[in-house]
Amino acid sequence: MTRTWLIVRKDALVLRRSPFLFGILLAYPVAIALLVGLVAGYSNSKPRVALVDEDNLPATVVIGGKRFHVDHTIKEVSRNVKLVRLSADDAQRQLRTGQVVAVVTVPPGFISTLEGMVRSPKLEVQLSHGTISSRVDQQVQALVYSLNRQLQRAYIDTNLKYVTLILSGGKGTFLGEPIDVIGLERSQKVLQAMPQTRRVRVLEDFIHDARLALANTGDALRATAHPIQIAHTGNRGRTSALSAQVQATAIALTITFLALMLAAGSLASERDENVIGRLARGLVSLGHLVWAKIVLAAALALMLGVAIAVAFGLIIEIGGVEGGEPWQRLPLLVIGLVLAGGALGALGALLGALAKEARSASLVALLVVLPIVFLGLIPAEVVPPAGWASTVLPFTHAVSFFRSALFDLSPWGELARQALWLLALGGIFGVLARLGARRLLA
Amino acid sequence: MSDQPLLAARGAGRRFGETVALEAVELELLPGEGLALVGPNGAGKSTLISLLAGALQPSEGRVERRKGVRVGWAPQRPAQYGRLSARENLELFAKLEGEADPEEAAARLLESFDLPGAPKPSANLSVGNRQRLNLAIAFLGAPEVLLLDEPTAALDPEQRRRLWERVDALREAGGAVVFASQHLGEIERHAGRVVALRDGRLVFAGTVDEYDRPEADTLSA
């Protein structure tokens, strides 16, 4: 252990003597984290959807006596997508080339069907292929849902006018034809003026019950249109930028880059410096050398992870962010950082042993770390193969451990599971690195 | 002085994949002995020294070391950490060699090899100074056997003289040295026996007197 510790101290000293390299190694994952954030933000931005107007939508349309400004209405309901008016041909071309993710076509006769208020007109929707098509479909559905909500009010108002006509009587129109309705109130008065036979009383009872029932038609119609309503009670909780997921991912991403690249580079550099033979002839065994790189990676992961967590926590405390920072959970985070740093260090040592040269090892580590991180960021439910692949890599388990350690109410089960994963992966990669380290002597 | 060899290669050979770097070699190194390895570039001298040092494991045969014998090794290409100073390198390897007082051992060798004590990365030292540091590290841990691969290639005459003084003193104290060299004068002065290698094969083993000068010239060509 003393000899391992001597090598770890030497590596730390060498790292301290390379401030530029260390700075780059620190800045790089932060830059990548920002880029990932930007990409994530982009993926949440409004997709571009083509609107093909084959019905020559007018500037305004009257439905149920309510006037709609078409452009204003489209703007109101398309908050989640960016609607662009295109010709049918242009829309198809842009859909093929991926410039738009969907085409919404307003077919001929759409407005007249809508104004008739008897049948439901249909919008035609074409989606692009690919992983985001389901999300676009949801957003187009949200667009139609918003449009329907606007129209429902007009439909309900119109239907209620008919109900009022049935209740109180009077003149109106139906399917464009004028009608004159006696109404329940006037019918009741006519019956009251008639001799009160049993059959007349039965009719009066029916009219009485019908008036009571129809008096509640407005609420019933609204309830039918919206069986469940959403009541917004004000914004609570953190912004997504300060969420538990972002904090856990940022820490994991940073230590993944650092631990992997440092372990790979420092093991391979023992050969570059021609020192590996001097060490391996009895001073430091290859096993101890690999172990030293794992310890170095774990120590750096611990220092940086804690620094990021503290910086994050200070931002949250100073900003008075909802929920605050769970400072009492830092000891759990420390355990996770050591385990994750060790597992990543073992993987890095394996890469260093296989690459043999420090430059190649750093390049290989860089090439390997990006897919590891991106695989871990893809939700397993969306792309199951990505989930399977990331299961055998430490990044995903590190994220889960950190998130659970910091924010789960009862983290123990998840922590134990992820700790076992990290230990097992670290052990496997460590053994492979030890076996591969023999290549450094060749 | 025991006749039991300090170090011996028993059919030790080494392959790198399909390439045979050194065919099986039988060799014994006795106390007080100086053994010179000669041969052209790529003959297998460095591989044999690495095998004797334990820096490489033999693909066949074995290397035996008398119990308790300590071996110092200076490879042909300096083996030290470029970002550490000469003193830091010496202190680190002194600790790894188990020196009782690593700082004192480092200071002694710095002075003895006339190395700069300034905290300057050893990568920035001159070629000669880096080779001196390489040799100084080999003397850590009070070795009885020295394995030196082209030790004087980058040294000036004064440093060469001082190195051989140390080597001869070690031999007189019962130690032994194996060195690879292209300098026949050094071989004649500091070796009792010569082993010649060519294309990974041992082609000659005998005393310096038996070593035929024309043959040596051919081997070293």
C-alpha cells in the first residue's frame, strides 16, 4: 500500500506540475456539460411544423356566433410548435429533407364543415420518421387540443342558445332555416289554462321536470367538454437548470471525463517515461500500479465531485432555490464519488494498458468517454439498446447513485444497488486492466 | 567469497509475438565478476539485460537470483519521471528501493553524480545529465549486482572515469556487473568475460583474452 501511495503522490505531483493540462481537463467536461445542456434545450425547443392551407382560410371566421381571427387563433394555439405556412409541394419537400418535422393540412371544406357545427372537420397530419416523431405527434395533438378548447366555448354557447330556445321559446335558426319554438315555459302556461285532467297534470309534471333538468345544461355541457380540468396553483420547485437530475449528471459527467482520461494517460505514461520496467522488476507490481491509478482517479473524482456539489449548493442557497441543498447528504455523495471514480479509473487504466502510449491512451479515452456519456443520457425507455449498453458502464450508475444520495427520501435500496454495480464494474475493469498492463512491458 | 552465482539465466529467452528477441541463454554471474555484452544493434543485449533485471519476464526458461541479492539496473534509454526533478526522482526511487533515509541517499547520489539539485524537471536536463540520473537511480538500494545498458554512451570522459571507479569498487566488494558496450577499451579494462550476441542468439561466451579482436569487430559492426 505504501508503494501504491508513493505512485499516487507522484502522479498528483506530476498533475500539479501540468496546470495547463489539468485546466483543460477541468474545463473540457464543463464545456461538454454546457453543450449537452444546449442540445437538451434545443431538443425541447419548438419543432418546425408546416401548415398547408388548402381551404384558403379567411382572416376571420364566425362559429356559433363567435368571431375568430384565424392568424391570432393559430398563434394562440401553437405555443409548442413553430407553424410555417407552406404550399403542399413545398411542405412535402421540406418534410422529406427534415426542414419541418410534420405537415398539418387544412383540407378543402374545413371551415364550412366547422361552421355547420354538425360534423367534426378533420386536419390531416403527416409526421417525419425517427425518434422524435412521437414527441412531435404529441405536440401536434396539443395544438389540436388547444384549437378544440377555443372552439368548444363557441360550440357550447351555440348549444346553450338552443337549450334557451327550448326552455323559453322564441325565434331562431337551425341549419340556416328560421324556426319558431313555443318553449317549455309557454307550454306550461298553455297547459295551466286548460282543464286540469289527469293527462294534463302528467304533461305539466313532465314540463316541470324538463325545465329543472335543462336549467343545469350549461354546467353539464362544460363538464362533458372537460371531464377533468387542470388548475394551475402557481409555480413551485426548482427550475430544470438546478434540478436534481442536472446536478447528478453534471457531477457524473465531470468525473467521468477526468477519471477516465487521467487513469488512461497516467498508466500509459509509465511506459512512455520508460519507468514501467524499473517499477515492475520488484519495486511496484503491475497490480499495485493499476491500483494506484484507480486510487488517483477516485481521489480526483472525490475532490472535484465535492467541489461541484458545494458550488451547486452555494448557488442554490444564495438564490433561495426551492428545496435547498441537502448538505446532510454529502457523506453519501462522498461514498458514491469514490466508488464511481474508482470504477471509472479502472476502465481508464484498461484503456491505458490497451493503448500503451499516453497520447494514444488520451485519444482513446476521449473517443470512448463521449459515447459512454451520451449512452447514459439517452433514456432507456426511449432506446432500450442504449440502456442495455450503459448498464455495463459506470456513468449511468454514478448518475443514479448521486441523484438518489442527494434527493431520494429513502435512498438505501437504490444506493446499495448502484454501489454493487460500481464495485462489480470496477472489479471487472480492474482485473482486465491488470491483465492488459503486461502489454506495457512489451 | 561464495562460488554460487549472484545471478543466472537458465535457458532464458524472450519472444514478442512471433518475433524472437532472444533465444534461450545460459549465463552465470559470479561475485567480483565483470561481464560485457557485445553485439550489433538489435542483437538482443538490452533484452538480456532486461530479463536479468526482472523488467521483462522470460518467455522460456528462468532467471535466478541468489537470495537477498539486490540488483541495480540502468536501461539504455533513461527511465525516470520527466516532470520530477533529479532530487525528486532519486527520493521517490529511494523510497521504493527501501532506503532507510531516502533524502540522505538522494543527496549523496546527487553529489556523487554531480547532478543539479535545483527543482528543475529532469526532462529539461541535458542528455548527459539525464543519463547520469539514470545511472544514479541504479545505485539506489545498495545493489550487489549492476546491470548497465550502454552506460557511458552520453557521458563525458570525466563522468565515465567516475562511473567505472564506482563499478570497480562494487566488484572489489564482492559485487558484479553486467554491461552492454560498444567500446572495446572499456570491455578490456572492466570485464573479465565477454558474451557476444547476434540476431538474438548467443554466439560467443568466454574470457576477454579468448575473445578474438577481429571477431569482436565483426560482431560489433
